[in-house]
Amino acid sequence: KADSVMTVISDSLSKKPFVQAEVYSYYSNNKYYVQVYEVFKDVRMVFAPPSSVGKFGGDTDNWMWPRHTGDFSVFRVYADASNQPAEFNKDNKPYKPNYVPEVSLKGYEENDYAMTIGFPGSTQRYLSSWGVQQRIDDSNKPRIEVRGEKQDIWKEAMRADDATRIKYASKYAGSSNYWKNSIGMNKGLARLGVIERKQDIEKNFNTWVNADPARKELYGEVLPLLEKGYTGSDSLRKAATYLSETMISGCELVRIARAVESIDDKQANAQVLEDA
């Protein structure tokens, strides 16, 4: 299995202290890259705004534009006397990087270079019309339904008791994040007519394919296979979403069990590497 191979490769490169390797898949699992990180474990919080600033707007403003919220925190990385990663020690010193990006106060002009923070990432913008329909009906809608019910239960308990509110604040925020995202996504896809636009692209592609016998031989089954693959798996996708939202990622007991299983798997892989 790819996951097992990825785990073995990652573990084999993570034997040194403060080094962690991860194997990431790209292009729908058609390419894999190993990324090796130097890990600094002594990281200390310096500043965080009050929740009235950091959570200003709450769920109402989440995923909306413009959004006015001070959702940030500041941490400082500490290293040993040689400026190397180290476990926590009161004698550690603030880490000194070789380079720090400068913030320009000159403003910007059209066509200036811009860099988006966030890596590695993924995109679903190349989905077919059937893929978009499946995302709307069989991923987003069940997620909205299940998380909405779960959050209503949490909210009632959180409003009744401050201790419960504090304990469940992070869990509630984590659940509501993609609950709101899924709601907005479905509205946006409908408002922008994305499925219809995808169908136009597919129609043009089909016309281009059928205009040449060689292309028809090579690509003639692409769209029928996509349609068959998505429509034939709609019910399975919906069931998988319900299972994931209610049990696999919805029930904390299941998540704890999976975490323990993951630890056991890593220990087993480590033994395999030692025996090799």
C-alpha cells in the first residue's frame, strides 16, 4: 500500500533527533515528494489577543469577505547555545535565522510579485460537472447536516456552563469551520453556475475529440468514464461522508482509538527498519 511505503520512507529519514520527514502526494497521487524538516520543539507563546478580538464576528463572519478579525498569535522559537534545535530548557536562547523577510512600507504596484502562504495545498477546480455535483450533494450536504446537529447539541451545553464552554470552544470552532465552508461553497457553486460552466467545457471538449478520428480513439471514452465513475459512486460517497462525520472523525472515542493504532503502526514500522 502507498500509505505503508510512505510511512516507512518517512520513518527511515526521521531517525536523527529534531529531523522529521513526510511524504506528500501530488496531482491526485500521481507524484510523490519527500520533504525533510528541521524541528524546533522549544516554541513559546509571546502574545495572543483577547477572544473578543481574535474571534470577532464568530461563525457569522467566518469565510466571508471582508472580514475584520484579529485572528493571530505570536510565538518565539528557542534554540540551544549553538543555535540548534533542542528540547525545552530555561537556558535556551531565541533562535537566530539566517534570513528574515523584510516587510516593505513602499506599498505595491500592479504586476508586483506576490506569494501566497500555505503549502502543500490542493485544488478541486479541475473536477468534472459530475464531480462538482457529487461534491455538492454527497460531501457538502451531509457534512452540513451532521455538523449542524452536533453543534446545536454542543452550543446548548456550552451556553449552560462556562466550564463546558471553555472545554468545547476549540472543538466547536474546528467543527463549525468547514460546516460554514460547505454552506458557502454550495451557495457559491449555485450562484456562479459552476456545473453549467463545466458542462459547456465538456461539450467543447467532446466536439474537439469527435472532430478527429485519432483523438476520438484516444479520448472518446474520457467523459463517459468520468460520468460512470461519479454517478456510480454517488451513494457510496454520501455513505462515506456520513460515516466519517458521525464516527471516524465525529466520535472522539474512535479518534483516540485510531491515534493509538497509528502509534502501534509506527512502532511496528520502526521494528521493520531495525530488522532490515
